[in-house]
Amino acid sequence: MVERCDVLAVGAHPDDVEIGCGGTLARVAATGRRVGILDLTAGELGTRGDAAGRAREAEVAARALGVAWRSCLSLADGSLNGDDESQCVAVVGALRVAAPRAILLPEPEDPHPDHGEALALLARASFLSGLARWHPELGPTQRPRLHLLYPGARQLPQPVVVVDVGAWYPAKRQALAAFTSQFEPSGGAATHLASGHFLAAVEGRDRACGNLIGCEVGEGFGVLGALPADELAWLLGGPRRGGLQ
């Protein structure tokens, strides 16, 4: 179930946010911010595993990262569409309930078509969520102030922002390890994700991002729109008096 949060990470499929920004989520959650994860689909078209099993793995991963909640909209895997009205209604409804101040979204250039469509869908929904006359039955208007873009599984980012996640990388490794159906080589059909070197490649990318700012390991982000410096400082800082902003 979607709940109120400070920071929301949205993925097209279970494991997307862990791959792209799991360390950052663990870091932000450790400050006391309330972090939520929203999976748009259950990943039911995946070569390995099934929707029920991936949901169980996703919950284990969420606990490893220390996030407050995780939910799935159960939109159709392989059919995300930024122009689909019913999908937009579902996402706006979730945004108005969660009311996040910051939102982390997939980069648009990932080879998986669902990832680009997920960004298009969220960008549209994020704007429409702030319009009082657009489906007022979905609840009070809300619009995130900061939109960061995390890379997909096969992307080498050219980041605008790099977050030092060295102290929180063990939590990211633990969260990724929860997805045995996807990453364990002996767990089923041969895939790139289950090659045995995929997770090492993800960590190598994160180490390369960290090197850009002189830290051991980092996660790189793009940004949707201009980068509001005060919002980025808020994201990585501790909670202010009064709790949820």
C-alpha cells in the first residue's frame, strides 16, 4: 500500500531502484527521512522467476535498504506508456497519497523500453498531480520539488550529481542479493543478469562514479529540469524539526 513519504524511488520493475540508486536510498533512510519504493509493474515478463516470488524478494530488499514501505501498482510489464490515461491516473493517485518532496526516476536512455516510458509517465504524472482540476477525486494536489534520474542496468551515466554511498554500499549489496531469481547463476535459465559478472559490473560502474568525486563508491544521477540546490541539500541532510516536510 502506498503511504506518505519524504522521498520516493520509482522503478519499472522490482530490482530497478536497487541497481540504480539502492545506496542512496539506504543513505537517505539512515538520516531519518521516510523513504518509499514504488514498482510500476511486478516484472511478470521476466525470463526468470514469477511475480509472486519477485514480490517476496522485493520486500527483503526493501528491508535491507531500511526504507519505510514498498508498493507495486501492478501495471502491465512490457506495456508501460507515458501517454496512457489509465496508467497516468494510477500514478497520480500514488503521488498524491505519497506526497514526496523528492522523487528518483529511471534515466530515459536505458535499452529496456519500459524504463523510458516509466520516466515519461512519471514526468507527466508529476506535473498533472499538481493541477487541482485534474481528477480531483484522487486527492489533494502535490508535486515533487526534486526529480533525480538514476541509471539503468546497462547504462554508463554522465552524472550531474554523484552521491557518496560508500558507508551504505553493504546495504545495496544485500538488497541486490535478495533477488536470487534474477541474479543467482544457478537459479534458472541463462541470462545476462544471472551471468555471474553482472553485479560486479554494477559495482564497477558505481566505483567509477565515486572516482569522479574522489570517493570509493558513488551513485550518479541526472536531473529532470533545473537542479534546485536547496532541495538536494535537504535530501542528503538529516530531518528537520517537525518530521515530514
